[in-house]
Amino acid sequence: MLLKIIAETIQEKRGISPEALGDLMRIYPDSDKSLFQHIAQKGIMEEEELLSALAAKLGIPYARDLKAEGFDSSLVSKVPIAFTKKYKLVPLKMENGVLTVAALDPLNYEPLDDIRVILGCPEIRVVISSENQILQAIHFLY
């Protein structure tokens, strides 16, 4: 689902034809980079611009700097590092029963629901962030 929204966003912002975009997406699986990094590397759209546009389109915040968002290290101790690395997400803080999680793919609901259950939270708030920011946060916290 995120892939479709990324494609729509690029078409809206850059006017790239569906065929050219299809070629880009076919090449992507062979890349060892995130889709956002791959798109930036191909010169189509900068990662930060794309993440910001996606956040606006999805109606969620874009967290450029996760350290500025703040971390609650007590949350991290309950979530396996392998889980956070696999799904490119990290719990940030809990406020008034609402868990804030930074995720590269905010539409991948299953791991978001899993982290909500693991931490026993009734409600979750997702912010989108870059893979680099999420991995830096994981390495900082673990």
C-alpha cells in the first residue's frame, strides 16, 4: 500500500510517467537501500522531501530528528532489537496512555499493532521517519 502512495506522490510532485516509475520500481528490489534512498539516489526526489510529502498525504507527523522527539528508554527494554530492526520502527515515548512510534512504513499495521500489544498500550501514534534516523535511534537506545 505504501508503494502505491509513494508512486502517486512522485507522480504528483515530479510528473513522472507511470511507465518510468514502473521501471524504477522493477529495479528497486535489486537494491540494498531503502526505497526512499533508492529514489533519492536515482535523482527523482530527495528522501526528506518524499518523507515530508508522504507524511502530509497520510496526515501524520514527519520526524526529521528522532533525538529531538525524545526517547523513553524504559520502553525499549521490552521490545526485542531484532523486531525493531526488521520492521524499521522504534518506540519513542508514552504520554497519557498513547504510545508514539517512529516507523519507516507507517502503513505496515501488523508490527505496529504488535508493538502496541507488547507494551500494553491502548492507543498508538505513528510518526514517519527516515531509515537512517530509525537505525541511529535503535543503535543509540540498545
